[in-house]
Amino acid sequence: MTSRPALDADPAEVGRRVRRLREASGVSLSELARRAGIGKATLSGVETGQRNPTLETLWAITAQLGVPIATILDPPAQSQVMHGSAVDATLLEMFEDQEVTYELYRLRIAPGVVQSSPAHHAGVSEHLTVFHGVLTAGPADAPATAGPGEHLRWVADVPHFYRVEGADTVQASLLIRYPGRHTLQGR
């Protein structure tokens, strides 16, 4: 399995945002890399814009910073597509309601590869609706399967995964609910 860049966006701008968030959190580069389970050189490359990281790497970093992944991305005036090992996720909208932040994605999930996702921070939940294909997803110890028109939800503060059942690419929507407001000022 080969990894591919997660973003079509400017990696230098994404890196600046990651660094600002890390510094605002008072966490060293070494400590964030350790918590996220990635190499210090990888995190340094992300922050300097020298690396266009995988979706898995971005999820791991933002989970440890306690922010939605959309916080480090450009506002979705144009559809922002992120690529994982099996998932292509298009950020459709990020919005806030009271003390909750939401990210809404359109997903295309390829068969034959399992997409693993690291734990998000405490209280985050994922809500997935399948439109085409059959998908097994959720925490490793309690996954569920859904077909067209069916909905899955789980608390996503544990590692979780997405796996297509059969040969058809799954098309779905994913709503990620983050407790708290997470808009990055000065984007």
C-alpha cells in the first residue's frame, strides 16, 4: 500500500496553521510528534511545508491538538479533497452551533483497503450515512455494517476504521461532531 498526499492545498499554509496551533497549546514539536505517533521529522516537515502529509497523519496531529481537521485547512470555498489510504473525503462545510463544531464530508471509499483513523479527542462523534455500496465502520471492538440509506454513528475518541464490503466503491456522507468551538482566528 502506498501513501499519497492528503491535500491538494498549499502545504506551507497548512504547516503554518499546525505550528500556530501547536505553539498556542504550549506543546513542543517532539511532544506533539510523540502524542500523535508520528516521527519528529515528519511533523517538522509538515510545519515547514516540506511535506504534503497523508490524511492519517493530519488526523493524528489535529486529534492531539484537540481541533477539527478543518481548522488547518482553507475555508471550503472550493471543495477541499483529502486523500487517505482508502478514503477520498471532500470537506463540504464546517460550521458551529452553540458550543459544538461540525465538519460535513462527502466520502468515496475504495474497496480492498482498510482506512484506519486514529482516535479524535474526547467527546468527538462520527455520523455516517451510506448512499451506495456496503460499509463496515466504527471502533475496532464494535464495528457495524450499513448499506444504502443506512446510518452509523460512534464515539470517535478511540481508533476506528472504514472497510468496504464487496467490490463497489462506497459513497457516503460523514458528519463529525466536535464539542467546543474551534475556529482558528486569523486564518
